[in-house]
Amino acid sequence: MLKCAYQNLIRRHEWFPVALLLLLGCVLRLAALGSLPYGLNQDEASAGYEAFALLTEGVDRNGDSWPVLLTAWGSGQNALLSYLAIPFVALLGPCALALRLPLALSGCLTLPVFWLLARRTRGRFFGVTALFFLALNPWHIMMSRWGLESNLLPFFLCVGVYLTACAPEHPWAVPGAAAAFGLSLYAYGTAFFFLPLYLIAAALWLRRRVPAKQFCLALLLFLLLALPISVCQLRNALGLDALTVFGVTLPRLTESRQAATSVFGGGSAAENFRTFLRILWTQSDGLSYNSPGIWRGGIFYCFGLPLAAVGFVASLLRRRDVPWEMPMRTALLCALVCAALVRGNINRLNMIWLPLVYFSALGAHLVLMRLGSWAVCGVAGALVCFLLFFSGYSRTFGGAGNVNYFPGLGEAVQYAEGLDAETVYITNQVNAPYIFALFYAQVPPTVFAESVEYTNPDGAFRAVERFAGYEFVMPEDCDVLILHWSEAAGYTVLASFGSYCVCAGGAA
């Protein structure tokens, strides 16, 4: 009876649950975005400062004009987030909200794309179930609220997979898929491992389903988009110098990040895959900013993995009955291969989680349709799990006790700037403290490039000793110090913010 009532509701009023879930999902990803998490992670600050530098002077902090890949720490940082953040930084200034909006909006846009994909493959009933699962998914909520550049990759891959599924009936979707896949190469470098496998499989599937005209146009578009970043990566692999063409720079990195984090830089594919299986089983990589742990939500809740197994097996058994599901099955299989190539943590393996959420939703959909009136208990249980996750997430990342985003450091830097001190020291208990000084003090990139002194100028992660007005190795004499509260004993505290305080130079 409940099954029939549910089907009748969706058949007549599909827009209502879809609109409600889309609204809820957007609120969870956008509300209090500038203060939850409280503070900034060093990778967020780096991407944000590059956006500010490109906006104001057309160069990054290393002096490269409009680079296709940011040199950043030395070993590179993906550039797409910084470019997308430029209009928000122009409108709101350098702040956490401006930097996180591109990620949060991409997370919001993923929701309707994911729903349309699920609806296309298995109909409107499954579409609502899939949207419910993604809207309340812990991993997707956390990554949408964190301005890490690699978190853009799932959105572009989702768009590409959806348009691939649409292509047999709408051939002009193929160039759109090619554009999404081409842009994904600028979102995160692991796309170079995923895309060759996926595109070969997709091309074989589409070869008799799409006219040659659209297929050739898509291929040309993808090659044009992929060419600059591919040439940049190749030149770095060959050790060639930076190259600037028509104002666009292909920089020379101190070390290739892809080599350092994959089997191509050493390590074992078997060990990488064992690490992935451990992450999958525990739904945690040990990094609290990637996952709160399985009992507080994990990647997709404690019931997600068994449901994903049910959904994937069901998909394989009925693959001829559901032909448009092939792109999502392929995406999962290609991502599993990538898990052996990449030294895993949750954000490096982020191409795999959306396919797993999809098959978790499929498993749940198949189970719920068999439970009849008991399905209400399953939905209620999922909502309880969500409430436990989000309450824990809000408490952990919304206050000054949060250790991953250096809460209060930005306010401390801005306060110190107002003191007109000749030199300011920032504690080394912060990861890459110089990037916070650059971001919050809005230091012109040319000033930084002219005055910076590195401890290890050729290192993969270059440590800055000082640049104009700022010190990061404790000097003998300094006007103002920004310290963690645990270091402030014996100093005169001028102001305190979150976990950090501004102190006068010299002992009290």
C-alpha cells in the first residue's frame, strides 16, 4: 500500500519532493559558509590569494601571468578554483565566503545533475531516492563547504557522465561532455588517470549511437581544452623551463605533484589499493577534515557500503534492461583502477565517491521498494544518521577548538596590520603561515615576489622565512607576534581571536 502511495505521489507531484530536497541540499551547503568551518585551511588560503593576485595584477604569487597550473608551494596547485573565485573576490574581497562560494555552488549544482542522471537511468522514483541520498551525504556536504581546489573534480565528472548518458538520444550532448571532461583536467590532476580509461570506454559505447559530426566536434573540443595543461605537465616531466605564450604561462614546478602522489613516483599499486579498501571499510582516512568517522557519518553512513554492493550487483544483472546506466558503471570501474594508481586519501580519490553514492542509492531504492510500509523506518533511520552527523560536524568545525582551519588567525593578521608594526612574526604552529599573511593582509604579489626568502627554494613545499614586513622564523627582535594561545605565556597580549592572540614584542 505504501509503495503504491509513494509511486502515486511521485507520479503526480514529483516536483514537490525534488524541490524540497534541492532546497535542503543547497541550505546545507551554503548556510553560514564563511564561518562553518571557522577559519581557513592553508590550501584554501593559497587558492584565495592566487585569485586575489590574478585579479589585481594578472600574475600569481610566483609572478607567472595567467598560468594554466599554479606553482603555489613549488610542486603545483590546480588553477581552476582560483579562476572561478576571481569574481567573488572582486565582489566580496579576500574572505572565506568568497573563496568557498565556487565549491559550494558546484556542490549545489551537482544535486540537480545527479538527480537528472538517476531519473534518466531508472525513472522518476529512483531519481528522488538518489537525490535524497546525495543531498544528505556527509562527504558531499563537507567537501562542498571546504574551498579545496580538488573538490571541483566530482562536479565536472558528474556533468560529463550525465551528458554521456544523454548522448544516444541527444547527440549534441557529446560536445558538452567533452567540455566538462576537458575542464576537469584543470580541477584536479587525478583526472589524468581517470579520463583516458573512461573516455576509451565511452567512445566504444557511443561509436554506433552518435553521428560522426558530433563525435568529431567533441574530440576536437576536448583536445583544445586539454592541450595547455597536458603540455604543461609534459614539459615538467621533461624538466623544461617555464613557457609563456600569448600571456598564458606554462610554469616550471619544483616537483610534479602527480609523480609524488602516485605509483609513477614510487610505491606499490597493491598497497595503494589496500589503503583504498581500508578507507572504504572504515569510511575514514584518519583526517578529520575529510571524514568524521563511520559512527558519525563517514563518507556515506554505515549502511552505504552494503547498499552500494547490492546496487552494483543489481546493475550488472540488469545491464541490458537499463542501458543508460553504463556510463555510471564505467565511472565506478575506472575510479577503482585509479585507486590502485593514487596514494589514497579521501580527497585524492574523490572521483569514486559519487558513483558509490549512486549505487548506494540504487541499493536503498531496491530494498525500500520491497519493504512496503516498513520503508518509513528506513527513511527515518537515514534522517537520524544525518542529524547525528551534522550536529557533530557543526560542533567540531564551528568553534575555536577546530584545529584544521586555524580559527582566528585571519582576524589576528588583520588586527596586526592595523598596528602599523614594522615587523610581524607568525607562529610556526600554523601550516604555511606565510600564505595567511598574504591572503588576509592583501599583500601585492609583486611585493611578495621581490622580498620573499625561502628556506628551501627548490623544495616540493617551499618554506618561507620572511617577506616584506613578516617573519616566520622567530627573530631576536620583533614589534608584534601572532601566537597560538598555548605560546602566549610571558607576552603582553594585545588582542585574542579564536585560537590565536596578537602580542607585543618582548616579554611582559
